[in-house]
Amino acid sequence: MTNPVARLLGALPPGVRLVAGGTVVLGVSSYIFLALAGHSLDTTQVAGVSMLWTLVMSVGYGLFSPVELELTRLVAARDVAGQGPGPAIRRVLLATAAVLAVVLAAVAAAARPIADRFFSGDIGLVAGLGGALVGLAVSSVARGALAGLGRFGAYGLQLGVDGGLRIGLAALIPLFGAHSALAFSLILVAAPLAASAIGMRSVLADRRGGPAPAWRDVVTGLGLLTGSTLLAQLMVNAAVVSVGVLSPSSKALIAALLNAVVLARVPLFAYAAIQASLVSSLSGAAAAGNHGEFRKVLLRTGGIVVLMCTAAGLPTVILGPWAIRLFFKAQDVLGPVDFLWLSLGTLCYMLATVFGQALLSLGRHQRQLLSWLAGTTALVAVTAVPGAIATRVELAYLAGAAVSAAAMLWALARSLAAPTGAVTEQQAPLATPQSSEV
């Protein structure tokens, strides 16, 4: 490989190419799902489905993405030690079920206020929200187990089946004349559950035993990661949610802004193909004390992120206003400058995500959480500044992501400058996979 782009691609962790296809299908399915909803439902229903999608992406992924990451870490360590994934999966699944039960109880108790605030009084979409959270929780456990075992082919297949079902089912709804927001919401339940059943077959065939990981390790890891991921998902989806809270009557702006955010986040879908294997590579280098390899993987992954955001951001800024009108039937309420702020915010957000994964691999969970907290504080402060609401929420996204990325980069520099022999409590399971306290 002679050109810089090829060298950067060659430096990516193993497994990326196997996951990429499924990631593309799942990413594309989001656009098609929202486009079909836009052409099948009226403006109020589209706003409800858009808000549902945003809440699932923010709250749902904030709660359950840590499940995938922590289970990947636990299962990978057990696999190296010759132990099966079953005990870790069962323990993480129990912890996930407990969190899910609390969340569903809260949603049920506040069903009417949630429906009135976010779904124009449609109580059916609240039920769809609860079901979508169940699907997301189950699929996160399945992906974590697959990634930990290095079965990236099955991992990619699960993503592809999930996305394919979303497209197929969304296409069937208007064909049968079912112009219902609830019908579209149920797709977010059925697709991930069916895909998880397919993905878990190979995991369940692994009958190797071994002691279960300590509850303390599971709860601590999930707790810190959940805090970080919730703040990260809140940040990336805050623009739409903020408009929904500050100006719930602005239905056209909510729908258009959701479409714009989806376009600006195109590089995030590509990064999803990298994340599962990136954590493994960085963790291995950190556990071995190989800071040179750690820096190389981090630097080249950062280079890939900058290239992806530049390649996607320029056409998004130029063509974005036209694209959301054509493909999503959005009203003409956003211009190129709006897409510029959103694209720059996505670049900073993705760099913060890469730096956050590096901190996680070094065992610096607390520093990752504090960095996202600093960024969230900046986001809230900018949102509160008087001015046009669209501009405020877009600049708030950019400011929050930039502050988070800068704080994490500073924390990384301090961590890599620390003595190489220092191993944190969170790193210990990776450094000593033979321990029963995985």
C-alpha cells in the first residue's frame, strides 16, 4: 500500500472489514426508515416518529452501548484464558435486565407526560419507545458476546439483518395502507430482536465453562460507562431534543433538524465498524504497556476520522438543505450554515469518541466521564444563550463536543506520561485474564 489513505486503512484493527458491510446496511436503514415515514405519515406523526427515533438513539444507546463494550472486554479476557462466555453473558444480562426494568417502570409511570411532551399526545408511541428499548438491550448483549469472541462475521451479519428488516418492514407499511406512527415504531422492536436471535446461535454453541466475573467488576464497569455513554448520546442528539423541549410547537423545525442531524452523522455509522475491534487493539496494547503501539493505533484512527468527516462534511454542507427537502420532504427551514455547524460538531464528537475509547482501554473510566460532563456543561451553557433556537442548539453541539474532545486529549496526554508499570483497577481484568475476577 503506497498512498496515505491505504496506509491508514491498513492500520485499522482486525475485523473492521467484516463488520463494515453490516454497519453500512444498518446505517442506510436509518435514512430509508425516516424517508419512508416522511412519505407515509402526516407532519405531526413524522415529528413523533422522529422524536421516538431520537430518544432511542440517545437514551437507549446511552444505557445499553456500555453493555456491549463491557461484555466485549469481559468475554475477550475469558476467551484468552480458555474460559467460555456463558457465565459473563448471564451476569451482564441480569444486570442489563435490572436496568431495563427500572427504565420501563419509569416510562410507564410517566407515560402521559412523555406522550404529551414528545409525541403530541400519542400514547402508542410511548409503548413503542418501551419496546424499542427492550430490542436494543437484547441486541447489545448479543453484539458484546460476538465481539468479545472475535466473531466479527456474525457481528456484521447481525447488523445487516437488523438494518435489512428495518428497510423491508418500513416498505411494507405504506404498501398495506397502514399509515400509522405506531406501526413504524414497532419496527424498532421486531428488527433488533430477530437479528439478535440469529447472531446468538454461534455464541450459545460455546460450552466452555469457567467462573463468573465478580459482580463488583460488572457493576463498576457498567456504571461508569453508562454515565459516559448517556452524556455522549445526549450530546449528539441534543439539538433535536432541545428544540422539542424549548419549542414543542415547531414541528417543521424538529423534523428538518432531525433529518439534518442524520445527514451530518454519516461518518458516525462508518466509525461503528471500527469501534468493536478498536477497543480490543487499544486494550491489548495498554495491558502490555506498549505505549508506542497504542499511540500508533490512536493516531491513525484519528486520521481516518478526520478524513471521513472531511469527505462527508463538504457535500453535506453544500447539498444538505436540498437533500432533506427531496428525500425527507422537510420544509425549507435550514440552510448551509446550519449544516456547517452540525458537521463540525460531528468531527469534534467523533474525535472525542476515539479519545474516550482510548481512555477506557487505559482504565481511565472516571476521566472519560468527567470529560463528557465538561462538554455537557458547555452544551447547556450555549443552549441557554439568547438567539435563534436552531443556531443555538447547533452551536451548543459544536461547543460541547469540542470541550469534551479537548478534555479527553489532555487526560490522555497525562495518562500516557504516567509510569508504564501503573495498572489501574479497571485495567486489571485485561492484564490478568487468568483471574476469576474477569
